[in-house]
Amino acid sequence: MGLLMALIWASTTTTTIKPVSAAFSCSDAVTALSPCGPFLITTGGVSAPTAECCRGAQSLEGMATTVQDRRALCECLKQTGPSFGVDPEKARQLPPLCKLSLNIPISPDVDCASIG
């Protein structure tokens, strides 16, 4: 519960995070991924995402339907992922494990302008 509250608090109090689009915000995206915290966070100690995590991750596909949305979501994840301690390797594992067609890296090094 502490991780969830930290994710929600950080996503709503950080002023440098840009809105993902008019349809939803970065805090919506972070909230959708909050069930993935135990899997994605380095110290979470969980070896596979839960069904709830995958449902949350899959909901991002419905939110990010345009190139602009996907690039904005990329920027959101780029900014928030490292601050929450997201393990980049676990983040790379999430799309195939949750059967996502949307594959936006959670990494400080990603070029979000290249997301199509």
C-alpha cells in the first residue's frame, strides 16, 4: 500500500511531468501501472507481473491511441520510471509477459520522438 500511495503522491505533486494528452494525464498512466510496482521496482522481489498488473498495463494501450499520445506517454514513463526505482530490464520484460502490443520503454535513455 505504501508503494501505491508513493506512486500516486509523486504523480500528482510533480510539476515537471507533462500531461499525456487531453484524454488522460501522466498521473492516470502511473496509476494504471501502480499494480506493477512490486514487479517493476528493483527491490520488489517479484519475478512475474500479476494479472492486475497486466490489466493496468493493457489499459495504457486504450489510452495511447495516437502517435502524440504514445510519445507523451513515453515522456511520462521516462520521467517517472527512474524516480520510482523501476528496473529497466523488468520494464523490458513487461510487454511480452503481459502480451502488450504497445511497447514503450521505461528508461531515461529512450528517444520518445522516435516512438511511432
